[in-house]
Amino acid sequence: MGHEEYKQLDDRLQRIENLLVLNKMVLNMHEAALLTGLSLSHLYKLTSTGGIPCYKPTGKAIYFNREEIEAWMLRGRKATADEIEAAACTHVTLKGR
């Protein structure tokens, strides 16, 4: 096997490992970084400031609940243009009464 074939095989293995992370309920720092797309340093900062839900059962290692992280990632939803327009129409209609 040549260098390029090893590289392709390594890339495929990495993609498979990444997919397996999505099936885990409890994630470590590296897995949480993979799931969120955040750097480890940014993730550490968020854990130290309380900016992201996490667990420290032994006071050292940090763990995350995958569902809580996914919910955290989906917070602060922005309304679509249609939703904003519908809310504006409702406001104008109710205000005119």
C-alpha cells in the first residue's frame, strides 16, 4: 500500500469515528469539540465561564451530555422573514382594534 492509500484509509477511519460520536450520550472534551465544531481552547473557556452545560464528576475531567450540547447549539433561534412579517401583521391587526 502506498502513502496515498494509507491517507485515504486513515481519512475513512476518521469519518467513521466521527459518526460514532453522534451515537454516544456522554462526550469528552475532544468529542464535544468535534460535535460543536469549536476549538478545544474555546470549549475550555466556555466550561470555565459557565457558558456551556458540562459535568465534572471527579473535579478534573469534563464531560458533556450530547442532547444538552445539541440544545445549547440550537439556542437563540433567529426568526425567518416570513415569521417576522406574520408577527408584524398580527401586531398591526391587534393594535388597530
